[in-house]
Amino acid sequence: MTLKLDRIFYPRPRRLQAVVAASSLALLAAQPPATAAADELRGTGDLGVVIERASGRVAVVDTSAREVLERIEGLGDLSHASVKFARDGRFAFIFGRDGGLSRVDLLSGEITHRIIQSGNSIGGAISQDGSLVAVANYEPGGVRVFDSQTLEPVAEFPALYEDKNGEEQRSRVVGLVDAPGNRFVYSLFDAGEIRVADMNREPGAAPPENGKAAFDVTRFTDIGKKPYDALIGPDGRYYIAGLFGEDGLAMLDLWHPEDGVKRILPDYGRGEARLPVYKMPHLEGWTMAGRQAFFPAVGRHEVLVADTADWSLADRIAVHGQPIFVMSRPDKRQLWVNFAHPDNDVVQVIDTEKREVVATLSPGEAVLHMEFSPKGEQVWVSARDSNRVTVYDTRTLEEIARLESESPSGIFFTHRAHRIGL
Amino acid sequence: MTLKLDRIFYPRPRRLQAVVAASSLALLAAQPPATAAADELRGTGDLGVVIERASGRVAVVDTSAREVLERIEGLGDLSHASVKFARDGRFAFIFGRDGGLSRVDLLSGEITHRIIQSGNSIGGAISQDGSLVAVANYEPGGVRVFDSQTLEPVAEFPALYEDKNGEEQRSRVVGLVDAPGNRFVYSLFDAGEIRVADMNREPGAAPPENGKAAFDVTRFTDIGKKPYDALIGPDGRYYIAGLFGEDGLAMLDLWHPEDGVKRILPDYGRGEARLPVYKMPHLEGWTMAGRQAFFPAVGRHEVLVADTADWSLADRIAVHGQPIFVMSRPDKRQLWVNFAHPDNDVVQVIDTEKREVVATLSPGEAVLHMEFSPKGEQVWVSARDSNRVTVYDTRTLEEIARLESESPSGIFFTHRAHRIGL
């Protein structure tokens, strides 16, 4: 494992309003023209970003007008990319698979800063106070933390552990989230650990020097084999990691770290799969609604319901395929579910009270992600192989808009800036 | 009761960057200069508004820099004023006690539209889809609904009912909130009713003519005497009205309107007061945290805890005075409580798990309101008679900023645009 910690700054922010790859000109010709006049005042509360993974760019979208405002190119490898937003809603941080971390200005369409901060990364988080951006890295394994204004390094947590031969290794890091109290929580895939980094510093403490500031990190060891993803609940209290190497889930109550990590839902995982697992489900989309938590079964055509009072399995809801994202409409009345190949041309809507599927929709080929508007009246669905994003009215389940987009994957709206763990 | 439905438009939006009433020049001299260059791009996610009630103006604040950006004057009688935000976070709707409804641009500092839509009003709401603004009126009693872009009238619901003599009257309207499904819910103080207006219209329906469009309104009668305020939970499911004329609370489950309105917490109200009631507590600040709901006792030095499974009283927490607002930090770990006269120079912090007071703070004289930053790391507290807003770090409970402000009352941050019922 080589350390590739080169930092590449692009000193000249680039305006990228209408730069379109030649190969996609035909596709994009049918689009409405970009309407963002970059010097015009506008609010950022109804903006969002769609990852166009094949082209290394993002589309900046307006959820009021339901249209693409502009495209920002030059973001590197955006397979499995994710996005966080600054607390002002203006700047987005794009985490690329290639270790790229880009800070883009949604108003001007510029990349204000871009660094390659590792060789392989898997998502990031922004601190509660908005001052810090953290990235979970596979290679070299660890977490790197940057100033959210400048992308200057603030801290590095190398995720060191001793392997079974007593040798020091760096673990790949997954499931990085922000938690209340300006903390970051993450899991070590190779070490089977959860760690909590406290980013608070004493008033008057010396400024960090190139990532050498000291921060407290709490280790929770032996939490289970190969945590591969994690979520934190909307209150920022429960951090739950999925395990690739064994069944069950690892849960840390951040109000009571002294109680350690507990195993919940002991049957959950690949062990219960009756079918080959095409894709491990995403945990981010998990939904807690009152005392119920809804989540995708692994390898089974089911959405599972847990009782959060004791985290026991309360119900199984039959669905169309192997679920990937199980996402709740903000009022918790509906769940929208997408599926793994070969059932990935369908989205199903579940009534959380009846606990049954009430609609089956066909938004296109290879449905990868869904994002609700903040109050839930609309949902945007990306269909990668149909090169489109479809917007539905969640009350009528009617299509209300369709946006052309080249291989769209993740969709992220700016209200995430104001939610714990998003 | 006279109908005063004059609409007054101010056709020339006014730039009001540095207009300061002569009487307040001395006070404001010590302020940092306004830093908002009105033509500069900026995000709106970290903006907010502080009502300066004595001066008929609002201060636009930046929660990242923790400073006042500018002041907007000419907003009329702002006693008991409240604020809602457009879904883009750029425009704020200011509801004045005098029936004034103003739409202000937080970026330019302009009042874009202003109307006097009734003789006496008590708050408003913005629809789930952001297209409509509704105002609850005392005089003439009813709800008026406006286009959120233009403030042109869209609908009027006069709140008509038959009094005990069989005569038709217009009731004063209170507790107006938005609910999922593009509905408005409100209570009729004089009629003892809750009503639900469904603002959805058939596709292709004719545009409304001067408020004459037809919308469905559902009536719930005999809900209890004199509902005086109401709240809707964060999921938009439960609408709960406080009753001034009898004990208990009236609850409507919007998922099951067919079940009608039920009485919950039958002992809650003035009947249990052991002390003279200096001020009826506000319901907006009520807090639901998991299975617990926390709310201010009426006339007693207590915060009450209800079990939301059956809405029974679970606990009473002794506090410093008669509570007015009981507001939850977004992670639900803390409650911040302010009090009625003569204890209104104190704020107390309650640990929701221990159910006890863990801190008592003195932010100044006549503490009227509190607002948390969206992720809860800071809370802003207005002290009217000390002419200041104090910002606390909610982790350390230390004061981290102090802003001079003339008679500040309500504080409202733009992330409310993206929360149901706020």
C-alpha cells in the first residue's frame, strides 16, 4: 500500500457554464438552456446537484423550476460519488472515488478548490459547525480533515491497527458521518472498529500545522467483522454499521459511549439471504419513523421493519427485488424503494402504516438514487441507463417533470446542509 | 366587525441598507458595520431574521459570521410578529399584528411586496410546495391565501360559523400551520373548531379570480372551548390545539381525519394552575423527542412530559418560573426554556434523558425567543429589554457572540423553509 497524499491545487477557479463533452452534445441539445446568470442574486435553498458519473461532472438543479441550471465539469472519477453542502447552501463538496475532493460554487458554477487527497476514497462528511470537511479513505486508509473554506489540511487520522500478526496496518475507512458535538464517526473495514473523533479544540489552542493538530479519537474494537457502511439516525444519537463479514448490525449509542458497541438484529445480513446478493444495500437510506426502522434486506426481496425500542425484527414487507435504498418521504408516510440488478428499472412505494406496497413505477433503466424535496411534495429519481431524472409528485404519484442527464447517479439537495448526518 | 380588506401595494421596492431611526443611532453606533454588499452573490442557508418589534423593522443576520448584515424598515406593527421563508431561502414573509404581510428579499434588503390584508392578524404559514402564503386573521376572522411570488390573492376562507343564537359570525383564527399534501390547518377561537383546507387543484383548473377559487375545507366542530394556539409535529401528522376555555388539548391525526378530534392530556390547562397565569405558553415550541413530548405547564413552574404512545402525563420537571417556550435542540438531547414575567431574565437548560435542569443562564431582561442553528451547535436568545441577542455554544453553554438589537423578539432562521410546520 503506497501513500499517495499529494495535494493538487488548481489555483485558477474555472467558470464552467456551458462546457459540454462532445460525445454528449446530441443528448444535451434537447435540454432547456441553462438559466443561471452567474452574477444574478438567487437563494440557495432550492438548489441541488445531480452526479453525472460517466462525464465527471455535476448538474446544478433548481427544485422550484425543476430544471438544470448549469453543469460543472472536471471533477474526476465520480463513480460512487457523494456530496455534502456548506452551511450557507452555496458551496458543495464533491467526494470522488479517485480521492478527489472538490469544492464547487453552485451560484457561479466555479470549482473554487480541488485536491486529490488520497488514492481511493468512499465519501465524506461536514462537521456540525460547518467548519470542517472529512473524507473516508481506502488508500491509504484513514480519515483526512480539511478546512471547509480553503481545503487546507487540518487533521489526519490514519486508522492504524494491529493485524493478527501484530503488525501495524492502515484500515480502509467506511461509514463516515458527522455527529452532534462536532464529532466525526467512522468504521474501519479491515480492523472491525468504530472510531469517534472529537473535533473540538481548546479556546486559544495553536492553529494546526499541516494536519498535525491533536484531537481526541475514541476507539471501539471488536465490533464485528468487516463493517462496510453505516448510518446515523436523524437525531445523531445512534450510529449503526452493517457487517459484511458476519450477520447482525453494530450499534453505538453516542449518548452512552461508555456502554460500548452492541449487536442488534442478529439475523440481519448475508446469512439470511436466500438469493445471490447482487449488491449490498446502502445504509444511508435507512429510515426511522417513530418506533419503526425500515431497511433493505440483504439478498431477499423484502424490506424489514425493526422495533426501535428493542431493535427486534417486527415485520417483513414483500417487494419487487433486492432493495438498495429504502428512503422515507419527510413526513414518514411513504417509503420509496429501488432495487439491485436485474430489477433496477422499478421503484416501489410503500405505505408505512399499512406496511405494504401501494404503487410500482417505472422511471427508466438502472435506477440508482432518489432524493425528496425537503418537505416531501416531490421526489427526484435518477435512471442512469435512460439518461434521465424523473420528478414525481408524491401525493398523486404522477410524473411532473423529466430532465435529461447523462448517466445520472446520486442526487443531493442543499437542505442536507441542515440535517445531522446528511 | 368591519371588513377591512384593502390591499395596499407599494410598487417601488425600497433599498433599505442603512436606514436607522434617529432614536436608535446611539445604540447602533457600537454595531459592526453592515457587511452585506447587496449585489454580491451569497448563499441563503445561513441567514435569519430578528424581529425588532419596537421599530417595525427586522435585522437580517448571518449565523456563520454571527453578525447583523442589514436592517429592513417599514414593516408596521411587529408585536407578536412571525416569519416564514420561501423554499429558496431568499424571501421572508413577515406577518405583522396589524394585518400587514410583507415579502422581503434577504439578499437585497428590499421589501418586494407589502399588503395590509386584514385589520388584525396572528401569524401565517407557507404551503408545502412553497407556492402559497396563508395568514390567520382576527379581524375580519378567517384565513386569506396569497401567491408567494406576487402576494396576489388566491383564496379566502372566512371562518364562518353559527353562534348560539343561530346567527352567522366570523371567528378569529389561530394556530395556522402547513401540513403535508399542500394543506393548511387552523383553529377557530370563537367557534371551537379545527379546519383543514386542501389547496390542491385539479390540473387545468381555471386560475383563481381575486380569491374566488374553490378549495375543499373540512370542518371539525366541538373540539373544545376557545382554542388559542396550536402546533403540528415535525412529521406533519398530529395537529394539537391548546384550549383557553377548558382543560385538555384537542388533537387531530391528519393521517386519520375520519377518526375526528380527540381530547388528550385532560388535566392540562388553566384548571391545574396553582398560580396566576401571567401569559399563556406558546405551543410552537413544543417538542417531540422519540416517544416523549415536552411542553410548558400552564401557570405552574413545570415542564410536563407526555408519553406519545397514549398521550398520558409521564413526568413533571421543576423549573424556575412559568415556562413560555420549551424548545428542543435539534438532536433532542437538550431543552431550552424561557419564562413569563417576573422570571423572564432567565433561561434554563434541561437534559431530556435525566429530565432535570442542568444549567441556568442569564441572557438579559425580558427573554422572548430562542432559535437553534439547524444542526444545533448554537442557539440565539433575544432579550428585549437588554436590547441584545446572545449566541450560546450549546455544548459548552458559553456565550460566543452578542449582537446589539433594539427590542428584539422573534428569531427565525431560513432552514425553517425546509421543515414541515415551520
